[in-house]
Amino acid sequence: LLVAHNAAFDSRMINIELEANNLKIIPLEKWLCTIKLFKMVYPNLPCKLSKCCESLKIPVQEGLLHGALYDAILCAKVFCKLLINDNVSKMVLAPNVHKRFS
């Protein structure tokens, strides 16, 4: 299972690189999208990564945003904060979770 803040976009980008290197692609059902999880818990809040962090009280260094490694770290922090919510943790652990959140 891979976690991304915009799984539809990130999976396409990674799969392009995998295919270019003759490696097996990772199907979308193996991804979990933190945008979809965030919207489940906070349906009326903006879901840009920086806005999710702001809503979840995760500090953000503006100059580092949109760098792959820094965004991945922020995405992991968002995911961890969302897992504290019982509804999210139950759904993430549920069978076939990829069908709802990829």
C-alpha cells in the first residue's frame, strides 16, 4: 500500500517512470489517497496539502513546499494525524479499502 496526497496524479507519475525503466507498474488500487481521507473527515475544508496541514496543526515551511521529499513527509504527517480519527483508522484497516480511497 502506497500513501499519496493525490494518488491519482502521483500514481500516474510514478508509473510513467516505472514503465520507462521496464519495471512493473503499481495499480491504483494499491494506493491510498490522503485527499479522499481528509475530505471524509473534513468535507467542507480545502484539501490542498498546505491547507490540510494548517487544519491539522502541522507546521509547514513555505519555501520547502512542492519539493518531492518535503511533500512526502507532510503527506505522511497528514496520514498519521488522520489515523487518529476512529472512522479513518477503521476504514483504512477495512478489507478492500483501496476501492474507496485510491
